[in-house]
Amino acid sequence: MKAVDTNVLIRFLTKDDENQARQVRYLFLEVEKRKKTLFVPVAVVLETIWVLESVYDISRQEILDAFTSLLSMPILHFESRQMLRRFGSMAQYSETDLPDLLIAASAEYSGCQSVLTFDKKASRHPLFEHISA
């Protein structure tokens, strides 16, 4: 199995570089035709969220919709798929920033009680615990 990098998902989702987007579509079709899968690390998911938000200014709901679609693609084998589904559910009912929610979902999935943070905004979510001076 081969893994994909963030830029592959970005090209697929944004189609901002037509040549690279075409290459990704071809790659995905070839993988599907050969009945193979591509691995998507959680770090790639986190970085993709960050790039879509900060570079492309894509809305939260559009990002969540895109990841729902990606999760349904049989050719993509996501690291911790169950955790990512939990992340998606959490995001529907929380205003916490998506990268922070992904961190919280990952910690929860790994058996942690909470995520210690100095981030006051993130600490409003029950899975975060604010460290105060």
C-alpha cells in the first residue's frame, strides 16, 4: 500500500492546479481499477484541514462535507477511521476549531481523559482542560 500526502488531497478537493488535479483523478482511477487502496495518515488529515482553512479560506461545513466524502471513498484507507468519524460527529455539535477537535478526538480515542492546553478557546470543549498559571 502507498500513502498520500496532503497536497494530493488538496489538489483533489480544490482542483486549483488543473494538471495536478487531473493526475490525482487518474491515480485514484488506477488504484480503484487495481482494487488497491491508498493510506491517509491522521497527520495528513490535520494538515489538510489547516490548509483548507488558512490558505483557501474554505468554510467549516465545506471542509466537513469534503471529509465525509473522502471517508466514503473505498480507495482511501484512513488511519483511525473510527476516530475520524467521531471527529466528524463532534464537529457538527461544537464550535471548537477543527484542528483542536481532531486533537481531542484522537486523544479520546487513545483513552485520554482530556487534553491539557493553554488555549482558552479550546478549553471550552469538555475534552480540553485549561492549564492556568
